[in-house]
Amino acid sequence: MKELVLATGNAGKLKEMQHILEPLGFEVRPQSDFFQDEAVEDGLSFIENALIKARFASEKTGLPAIADDSGLEVPVLQGQPGIFSARYAEGYKGQSASDALNNEKLLETMQGKTEREACYYCAMVFVEHAKDPTPKIGLGQWCGRLLDAPQGTGGFGYDPLVWFDAFDCTAAELSKEQKNQVSHRAQALQALMAQFNPS
């Protein structure tokens, strides 16, 4: 088993990633096992932010690190919420951002819009060490359309709002197994893993 640190503080993401990575022979340790501070995500893209987080976690622990940056892009909103997906509703109605508030703000912003396409996007980065000049990068995209109201209780983030015709349900109504096979994060991880030489 190869030990690596997973650079995330998001419990839902950690659970999902462990479920995918552990069968591949990785002993996944969350960064919270080692440190509490967070990387400053000041990149302008999902790839930049994922790389910042991976290098930060590797520098802190001396271990190889995987980080992802992901979010929801809505073309009719010029790609919003995009890299700000987790904090999209910060300050909205004078409150701190939360999944429920992010969803509420997105629904309000989408009122009256007939173009409802929405794509989850994920950039996943692996660094062997903090100064790795050749990081491995995997990308994934998973497109559906936005509903007018939340549906389903599973998943996290915007999952109750994004409908997929192929499954006839929202991301929040998929089983963990289904989601881990088709999600943007699963695609990005598969693209990343394909770059590792078989041992």
C-alpha cells in the first residue's frame, strides 16, 4: 500500500475519494491527520487551485499528495459558480455559505432562464513531492441540467439540483456506487490513474 495524503477538508469529498482510491492500493490519509491550516486557493482555474492544494499538503507532510478542485459551471451564467462553487453564497442574505444557501442562490439566479445546462468539472492533481516539476493532472466533466427545486437527499453540494437524463434522477438520488462510476471526480481520477505506470 502506498501512503498518500488527500488534500481536502471536505468530509463528503474525502469519503467519496477514499471509496475510489483504496481499492487501487493507496492508503489514503486525510490532511487533517497531519495539519489543520488550509492552502490559500488564489488560482484562477480548477487546475491551478488543485495544484496549490497538492503542493501545500505534500510540503506539510513529506508525502505524495492528491488534491482536486471541482465545482459546477453554468454556461448561461458565464461559468458561475465555477471555482467559487463552495463559497458561492458567501454573504448572501448576510449569511455564511452552505450547501443549502449555495443552492438557494443558484436557483434564484436561474429564475426565468430557459437554458438550464450545468456541468460539474473536476481537476485532480498528483504530486510526488512539493516541488514536483511534472505533476500528473486528470480532468473530468459531467453535464446535466438544473431543476427548479432540490430533489433527493444524497450526495453534497449542488447534487440535489442537477438532473441527469441517463439516470432519470438527480445526482443526489444516485447510489454512491453509481456516482463513483460516472461523476466528474471519478472521471478525473481515472484519467489521473491512467498516467501511472503499472507496477
